[in-house]
Amino acid sequence: MSTIQNLQSFDPFADATKGADLLPAGTEDYIHIRIQQLNGRKTLTTVQGISDDYDKKKLVKAFKKKFTCNGTVIEHPEYGEVIQLQGDQRKNICQFLLEVGIVKEEQLKVHGF
């Protein structure tokens, strides 16, 4: 009887890298939802990290209609296109993005006080 040895190396992360190509659009990174304090009681909510597959101007239009607030898309030198909305809309944006199916819950990062 001969003894056969398995001398092939095993990569424990091989399965993790295979599934990365199958993720839906916008899942490579987190979507950051932040709040900024302006003068007095005024606040500004920013949404950064939405994939380029989605038209941000159409998203802003939907946000404005649904949340009855004003908003715009600005070009940030470091973060790219960022959505700005008036008021504290963090909870509303999270619910909207989950309902529409743009992101999964584990991809949302909510920052603020």
C-alpha cells in the first residue's frame, strides 16, 4: 500500500473573493449618511457613496417630493457627487433606500449627533 500525501496549498479566503463579483451595484462600499449643524437650529443631511449606476438628480427629486424638503447634488473634490438635503432626514433616507432596494441594511453608515 502506498501513502499519498496532499501537498497542495489551501486558500481559506478563496470563497470570499469569488462572491465579490456577484454583488449588486453600489455594494462595493458603504453609503454614509451624515448630518451637519448650520446656523441655529438649521441642519443639513448629506448622502455620500451611492453608486454611479444611479442618477443622483432623480434620487434628489424623489427625496424632495417624499420628504417635503429641498435638496441638491454637489461635486465634492474628495468624495465625488454628494446629495445634500435640508433638515435631519437620516431616518427617512435609510428607510427609503431600503424600501427601493438600492442598498442593504449592513451597507448604511449613519453618522451624527
